[in-house]
Amino acid sequence: MRITPVQTEIVRQQEWSESLSAVASLEADQEVQLAAQAGGRIEQLLVAQGDRVRRGQLLLVLDQTQLRAEVASLRAQMETRKLNFQRFQQLVRQGAASALQRDEFREAYIAAREALVAREADLAFKDLRAPIDGVVGDLAVKAGDVIQPGQVLTRLLRNERLEARIDVPAVAAARVRPGQSVLLLAGLGDRPLATGQVSSIDPAVSSASQVIAVRARVQPTGVAPLRSGQRSRARIALDGREALMVPFTAVSRLAGQSFVSVVGTLAELERTPGQVRLGPLRRLPPGTRFAIQTPVQLGPLQNNRYPVLRGLEPGAPVITSGGLNIRHGSPVKPESIR
């Protein structure tokens, strides 16, 4: 019977940082919804989608003809009521009018003055300027459109500084804390898009989705440009701990179950023989070693190693190479042990 040479490694406790996978949405650190504080027809639209603007830059101008006419009318009305108030104030001093009449004209004058001030403020709002440096998003209007006060026209955002909103299941909330490392990953692979740290954790759980919002400031790795609103996979590195580790080359899978092959004695094989015919193996020279296929429960792969959550004991020699065609019960000869 052929004895196969194999390389093995002793299973030992090593530092392992467990990770938590979740979904992240990127948000710009500065993002402003732009809306005009006054209504009217757009006379000039001075920017387009994608334009980079500076704080204070003029973005659009509304038609001011009607509003200027209203301001002129209100100013004339205020002046008239001011004159009436001053006239009755003089008449009261002469005893020709009552104080009640004077107070009524005074109130009318004050009301006209406040109406003028408010309309003049609206006139100032006819020019919409950028409140921050940023890039113009999708424009919902064009020159000539009539808009209403408070209507959202576009948004300004800065993609240079991004924050990730990570939806963490509520059952894992106790294991997440500020300062833990965050890695954003592209697609279905492990290509890193950005790195960062947990900056804050929402104290409340969403009743609808049963997740907590974890926020992290992230820095792009330069692999691909990142934009506000983009979604990606996120991996949060939880607190490190000691765990048994095996190299990924030692692991095989069958029907969804992970296995490692441990080098053992004939007596150990006889305890879990499975479908192995033990008769021929008992005739091999004493001291012959055998591959014992052992089911294990593993954590996520990190640095080409798996943490063993269940199934192995410290000190077990596992086959790491040379065992591609080895089955449970195959005679093996360890060539090197690390």
C-alpha cells in the first residue's frame, strides 16, 4: 500500500481579529439641498450639472420685475401712512385730534413699514448663491421655469470627504464600538475601496429593519472613484482574541461542510473509521501514520488563515500540502512539521 509524503503544520493559538460584514452607503461629508427662498421665473441659470462651484458663487437669478414693482408700491404706501401718522401726531398736540386716532395711524404706519422690510428681504433672495464649495448635482429646473418658494432645485456636494453609513444587525450592536477599523469592499471580491474607523454609533435600533446605523469616516484607496449614495460591502474588524488557526491550504469542503486532515495513529483512526477498511491498514508497519478527515467549523478567512471555532484541539498536526488525493484513512508520511 502506497504511503504518501505530506507536509504538516501544528495547530496553535494565534491572534485573530473577527470581522463583521454589513452593507454600507456612502454620504458626502457636506451635502446641501438648494432651494430658492423666493418664487418667480428663472431669468438666468448660470450653472450646469457637474459644475464645480465656490462658496458665494451666483448660481441663478430670478426675474425681479414684479417684485420690484411690489416693493415700490409698498414703499409708497408706507410713506403715505407715515405722513398720516405725523399729521395726527401734530393735531393731537394742538388738541384737534384724539390720541386714539393717532395710535391707529401709528399702527398702520408700522404695519406698512414691516411689510416693506419683508418684501425687500424677498428681493435679496432673488439671487441664489452657493452656500459651500462643491459640485452641482442633477438640476430639476431650466431657464424660464417658474419656481415656488422653498422648491428644491438641485444639491451641492463634496465627494472629497465621505462618510460611510453601515447598517449593522441589532444582535451584533454590542460588539461594535468607536475606533474599530472599517474596510469597504468592491463587488463580490475582496478588493478594498476605502478604509476608515468607526466614528459614531446610533443609540437606537430601527424598528422596521432591526439594524443600527454605524458611521465611519473613510479614505478612498484610489482603486476606483467613490461617490455619495454609492453602496458597497463593509467589513468591521471587531476586538481581537486568541484562536486556533489553520492555513487555507489545509481546508477542503464537501457538501457544504469544511474538513481538515489530521495526521494520527491507527488507534485514533479506529475511533472514527467511517467507510475505511481497517484490515489492510493493520498489516502496515507499526508507527505508520494516517490521514484522519476531521469536520471543523471555521471563521472568515484572514491573511490566508481560518480561525477554527470547533473541531480541533491545540497541537493537532494538520496536512497542509501533498494531500490533494488523500482520503480518510490514507497512510501518510509527514515530511516536515512547522
